[in-house]
Amino acid sequence: MAEYKPFTENALKILRARYLMRNEQGEFLDKEPADLFLRVAHYIASAEKTKKSQEQWSEKFFDTMMARDFLPNSPTLTGAGRDMCLSACFVLPIEDSLDSIFETVKNAALVHKEGGGTGFDFSPLRPKGSFVKRTQGIASGPVSFLRVIDSATEAVKQGGTRRGANMGILRVDHPDIEEFIRMKIDGKSVNNFNISVAATDIFMEAVKADGSYDITDPYHKKVVGQKKARPVFDMIVESAWAVGDPGLIFIDRINAHNPTRGLGPIRATNPCGEQPLHEYESCNLGSINLAHFLSPRAKDLFDWERFGRTIALAVRFLDDVIDVNKYPLPQIEQMTRANRRIGLGVMGWADLLLRMRVRYDSPAAIKLAEKIMAFMRKESMAASARLAEERGNFPNIAKSVFRGKKMRNATTLTIAPTGTISRIAGCSSSIEPVFAFEFTSKIIDGEIKDVHPIYEEWKNAHPKDSLPDYFRTAHEISPEWHIRTQAAFQKHVDNSVSKTINFPNKAQVKDVEKAYLLAYELDTKGITIYRDGSRAEQVLYKASPEAKLHPKDRPITLPSVTDKIKTGFGNLYVTISFYNQKAFEVFTSIGKSGYTTMADAEALGRLISLALRSDVDVKEVISQLKGIGGSEPIFTEGGLVQSIPDAIAKILERHLGSVQENSKDIYQTICKICGATLPDEKCPVCPNCGWNRCS
């Protein structure tokens, strides 16, 4: 076996937690990373036609994954050889009938069960308040049904280990657009959805001209009025500034560049926005680690020849995935095989720039991005054309821009977030800058420190020197350069580009407005932003600064109930006392455990009691405790108990009613698996176990 660079300790943690296969007893069947990649390579190569070809390509696939030059998306790593779906991105249709809506709810649950993310366009649904002739009732509108799917996602999530993620889209010319825009402004609602407004060219031009645009009733298919574009745009911008949603999808631009537009318009994307898809279509993704193609001996420091070979290998790998995949629905299998979309992207962009000593926010970086993606476009299409000679064109080619040509895949390139696979590869995520060169994350039983390896290497070599200016973190880069980077990559990508535009906390609404307009001017296909700290503010800003809480005095006698729950530290006993039929105090104790654990349990009980005696709603207490991860999770009769706080929440819910989990901690985002604090980003990845809030 060839020599490969060792995996980092964090990468090994993530592989053990999420990717290495286990048996029913929890014992590892994949003992080490090589076992995982051998399983994946062997299964994907089974799509090849002959035994010899299968062995040949299996070896090549294994080598490129073990070297971490290329990695497929997470569902392929977890599902290969396990009779599971290997695709990450799906779009499902919703039409204006209860049958269609609840068929979609069921189908979304089936996709989420397989670990996929789903996108929906709610624009076909008639507006809120419309008369429903058949039932003589009133329609509740698209937002209400989006909430139905959000609740269904929550239910599926509670029963599994993977979080369902969704994208909800509404056209800007729908009558309910204002309700849609404001839907997430409280910072708590529809946590299983990212939302984006499908902005038409007519709308964007009306914004620039301070004009009006038509509003169309989708059910009656007629114009029912006009709106001034600027107030609607301002509402979008203000909400994005406050909570990071909604983003914008430039829907006309997506369809103008859609190679299969003969099949009708694309109306939605996957949850992160990088993959526009037809209804019932899916796509599998993979990414090449750009940092591995640095070549000090090359004239421009980049090994283009080896990069070209890796692109061709990755295209073949992703095309093979389509043939060995297990699809959650027959309609998805039919559409996916008919178009054979693949999404090859990149990671390690920031690392490559650091090695080259090029600032992320510089014309030189933009020029290099365009050169790399132009090369990827040329080489990936050439590889797809060669596959078409060998295997045949994609079946819908007659309805595409490739009619009369040879092409195996309708699309070849996508820039996806790569949160977890970039941690396995030991490189920076996607085309994002480094979030922080040193990041300390608190976990229940200590701290973990994440230090960027290139930064650490430089500091060790120059212990007394200041960092050169090419060491740039996400919040040191202006939003304009984030957008210019996205546009540079988008220029040669036939699908789309996922990129969060980071803003400092002090950014103003007008700064977000400029960013949204610049994204449109630079021909991106969409934009999403996140202002540092905005989620915590959104929970805190509603509290009145004058309001002071005073805990009530305790009566001498109170009725109570005591319950027991099993935790990883032993049996936890929780006593809830009541005053005026409301929870008033909580006492906790834990058996067969150390003094520190007993002290922690007692402290939690005292603080919960203080909150309840101060009239804090018990549901708020539950939502803050529920789902906190710990070092000793355990399965019990009631499901997974992740920690002592999570166990207390379960007891409180048992006696006081269930509460939908609040994924926004008051002060910080916490990993739901291990309890580590996460970077303050729109879709952060846990540095300890690799859990991702958006996947």
C-alpha cells in the first residue's frame, strides 16, 4: 500500500463519530480510514462494466480518497455499500392541492431519513385568504404549509441521528411575499429551513429604478396588483441583517444558464443554494482539495497536469455514483438518471492562497480563481464527453443545449460548502476564508483547541514576528471581496456556488443592501449573508432593559413529583415541585457518580429553580437544556439521552409537555452531539466531532 499523509486527530474523531461503519453492537467494522475508503471505492467502482475495470478503478478511487485529493459528499461516504442513498441534494414539487402538499411531506420525510436535503418552491400555492371552492373554506397560504414541512422534519430528526435540512423558496411576485420574508424574524421559527426569495430580473430592475412590479395570483394565473419594489427589497435586506434570512435566488439567471431548460423551468435549489434542480431531481457532489496541487517547481506554483487527471477521475467517480445509488423515490431515480447531473467542486482554496502567499481579498486571488474554474470547466466537460463516447449520452440530451453533441452529464460543476469532508481532508472549507486561525471550543468535560496548520507552521518558524498580511480571516475580509470571490468562481460553474457573505456585528442594514445589489450586478446566481452575533442578539434584544426579575419566596409545603432517568453517568433523580399548579422548583441528584458530577447536577437544579421562581417560562428552560450534548450519551427506553441537562429536559417534558427544540442558544451555538461551542457562522461545523447545523 502507498504511503499516505496521516489523518489529524480531529479528522479521526469525525470519522469514528460519523463515517466508520459499525455493527448492531456498536463495534467498528471499519477499523481505520483505509477500511472506509476501500469500502467506498469498491462499491462505486462496481458500476464499471468488467471485473478488470472494477479492480482498476477501485484502486484509483481508493488512492485519491486516501490521499485526500478528492472526497465525495458525506452521504456517499456513509452510505456506500450499505444500501443507502448517496446523493446530498434534492428538489421536490408542491402543487396547489392538499393531496400534493401531504404527498410532498411524506416524500420529504423519506429523503430526510436517507440523510438528504430538500428544496421546495412554495410559489404554486394560492395566497392566504383565498376562497377554496370545493370546501367553501379559506386557504391558509404557502407559509402555513412550509411550517407543516418544518414540523415533519423536526419529527423525523427526533427519531434519527441526522438533521433534515430544507430550502424554502417563494417568488417575489407572490401575493404572500411579505409574510414569507418576515417568517424567521423572531429568530426561533422554522429552524429546519433556510429561506430565499426567488427574485426576478424585473423585480431587481424595478428596485434599481425605484419602480413597481406585478403581483400574480398563482392559482388564477393572473396579475392581481402591483407593489413598489423598493419597500419589498428593504424588508428582505432588514430581515437578512437581523437573522441571516432570507437569501436571494436570481431565478431568471438560473434558468437562462440551465442546460436542460427544454424540460421546463427550474424553481428551487437544495438547502445551501448551490444546486438548482428540476422537480424530483437529485445530484451527488464531491470536492477536490486545491491545496494538494501546489507545486513549488511549477512556473505558477500549480500542478495543472495532475489537477486535470484528478478532475477526470472525479467525474468518472461521480458518474458511477448515479448508477450504484439507491434512490428514496422512483420519480427521483428516473429524473436523476435522465439528466445525470453531477457537482464537482473544490475545497482548500484559502489554504492554497496561504501557501502561495496571496491575500484572499486581492485581484491576484480573483484572477487565480477564474483560471482554476475555467480549467475545471474545460477538463470536466472533456471528461464527461469521453464518458459519453464510452457509455452514451444522458437520456434527456435532446432537450438540452448539448443536443447533437456528446455529453454524459447535464452539468459537471458545483461549489458546495464541504464542512465535514474538508475537516477529514485537513483543509479549509470550500472557497471560504479561514474562520479563525486559533479557535478554542468549550465542551462539557474540558476544552479543545483548533489551530490552523499553516498558521501553526508559520508561527513556529517565526515566533517573534507579526503575521504577514496574507493571513486573513473571514471577518477581516470585506463583504465586497466575499462577493467578488463568489462571482469569480460562478463565472465558470454550470450549477451554482454556496458562499456565506460574512459581515461584522457592527454592519448596518445599508451594508447588506449594497451586498445584495452587488451580487446581482456581478452575475452570481444567489446570495446569502450572515452578520456576526445576529442570532444571539435576536433572542436577547426583545427583553426590556428596565425589567427586573425577583424570585418568589418559597412556601413551607409544596406538592411534588419525583422521576428517574438513565444517563451515561448513572441514574438521575429529578424532583419537580409545584406552586399554583405551575412548576416552581427542581431538585436533582445522581447516584454512583463522582462529586463533580453530583455538584453539577445540584447546581443545575438550583439555577432552574431560580429561573422558575422568577417566572421564567418552563418551556424556555426546557428549550435551552434540550439537546445539549455530552461526553457520555446513552440510549434508553425514551430514546437518546445526550447529557445530564438533556436528561433534565426530558423529565420536565414528561411532566409539563413537550417543547420543540430551540437550536439557538441564548449566547452561543452548541454542537448537538458533543456539546462543543461552534464558530459564529450561518452554517457552522463542529471542530470536535464534525456535526454540521445545516446537514
